Amino acid sequence: MRGVALLFFALASVLAFQGTFASEAIHDRNEDGMELRMMRNDIHDVYIEKGTVWLKLTPSAASEFEQLTHQRLGKSLDVYVDGIHATTFDVQAVITSGTLEIRSPPEALLEKLQNR
Amino acid sequence: MAVVLRKKSILNFYLFFIIMAGVTHASECPATDAALISNAGNERFFGSLSQSFIIPPGYETISGRLKFLSNEWPRWYGSEFNDTYLARFSAPGKVSILASGNVNSSEWVESSLGYNGETPEINYNLDVSGAVGKVATLYYEVRDVGDSSIASALAIDGVKVIRTHQYVSGEGGAFSRPGIISGLYGQAVKITFKNVNVVGTTISVKDNSPFGETKQLILAPQQEATFLFTRGGSEPMNWSFNVSTLSDAFLVDYKVESTWVDGMPNNPCY
């Protein structure tokens, strides 16, 4: 009986803990995110090979991408192409090349890029 | 091209444990997990939690926070029922006590976490640069002292392995004729060449990926130069570079640094 009471008490403790202390646990994953929404006319060239897509951005889009990666250094970035979620990654460097690699892209994106 | 700032929903990454004694292993991702360790119901009068993981390159700080919770307070505060807690980091060649204390040595306020009292939040931050690549263990325990009928607990949260270096060293070597540097690296790859010959040389580095750039210059004797290549996307990614020269006498050392090298968590890591 005493053991059951202790277990109940411990469970109650966890529930209380989850509702307060744990909810304050902030990780980079939980902070404000950023979405980069590209349209087809932002893309200068596309290369598709073995389930990977490489995008070469136009000079103006590449410049925007460089500025954005500068601002988002160390933070997460979601990339959408023509409204389709293409990839998510943490920005670890300022991307000056205007090149983006998308591994295992969704079929819908592949279709759009192949028919552009 | 549009940039949209948005609020991410809070993802339920929290893992909860009531662990009287046990071991768990860190995921590859530097994650924030929360745990509550209680000594309640344990026949040996203590509860513990340990987590072992490898310290990745470029991640040389560990941080976290905890609270000591107890039902000994306020009734048994100042008595022999002086329950204790301990948080310890250990790795080959390094042992650090992150936090330790007991009921009588702690400041207390009423708790809303299911116990009578809680201490102020205790934050720890530890330089683990000497332990990179080694298996490290975080160990937490809470012990009953005097008797086992009144419980204490340790609430653990915000445990992070923090990235401290943007670039981490990768491979290195030397070329006396054209060659290839290739491997899994990150969004940015810096290749630094040093001309170790007594005469100048041209050097050209071509990124072999689609839309890869070619960069070239002339290196005077003993001169160093760094080429930077970048590509957006998840890490690691395949890189391959052709290194070539127009010079007859070519002798260069090189070293690679990148935002991702072997042993680091994948990006994104969740």
C-alpha cells in the first residue's frame, strides 16, 4: 500500500514537473524559425542526380540567400520552393555560392523542377 | 524570394524518467531532455540517472540546470534527515562535480513541482575541450539520509552539448602533383594551402559538385592561402575537389577545415 502511494506520488510529481519546469526548457529547435520561400524564377539552374537536387540561384536570389544565412548563422532555416517544403537545416556558414543541395526531395518538388 | 519569420510550435522532445537507478544513452543530437530522479521507494535509499555519450568535435561545453526538491523541508530542515544530491561529469582524465549539496545546506522555497520545497535553479557550465572524441558520462543522484520515508528528488533540464567552434579541422596532407581532396564535410569547407617549395607556383581548386566553383591563384614560396567553398543544405554532404597546377615545381601542404567533420552530429539533428 505504501509502495503504491509512493508510486502515485512520484507520478504526480512528474506531471507537475512537466507542466512547469520542463515547459521552460528552451532549445534552439523551439525558438522562432525562419522560412525561405523561393519561386521558380529565383532558380537559375537545376541539377538532379540520385535523389539529390542541386539548385543554382540567380544572382539576386543568391545575394538574398547570402544575407539570410548571415542573419541566421547557428539557427534553423526551412526552405520552400514554389510552396513545397524542400529542406530544413541549421545554418552553419554564410553561403556565398548561391548553391543549395536538397537531399531526398519530395516527389512533388522533383516533378515541379523537372517540368520547369 | 520571400523570407518569413514564424513561431515554431513547441516540439515534444521532452523525455521523462522516474528512475530509481538506471542508465540511458544520449541521442546523436545535442538535445534538451528533462528528467526527474527520485529516491522514493528505492530500497537502497537513492535514485540515480546516468547518460553516456561521445563529446563531438567542435562541441566543447556542456551546460544544464537542476533543482533539488524535497519533502524533508520544512519539517525536517536542520535535522539528521539531511538528504543529498550530486551531479557529476566524468570522462577519461577528467572528473568534475557539477553540483552537490544537501537539505540543510540549501535555500528553500515552496515548490509547485510536487514536493514541499525546491531550491533555486542551479546552472552549470563546463569546459570539456579535453574530452573531445571520448566517452563522457553525466551522472546525477539523490540520496535519502537518516531514513527512507520522506522523499527528495532532483529535477534535471536544459542539458546541452554546446557548439563552440564554427570550423573544425578535417584531413590534411601534401601534394607534389595534381590530386583530389574528397570526403564528407559541411556547408562550408576551407582548404588552406602552403607552398613549401622554394619557387612560386600556381594552384587551382575545382569543386566537382554541380555548379561548383573553381578558384585559383599564385602562391609565393612559403606563402599560405585559403580557399572557401560553400553550399546550403543539410550536413554532412559530399565534397570533392580537384587540385591542379600549371607549374612544373609543385609542393604544397594543405589542411581542411569545415563546419562538419566526422564525429559531429548530423545537421539537422532532429
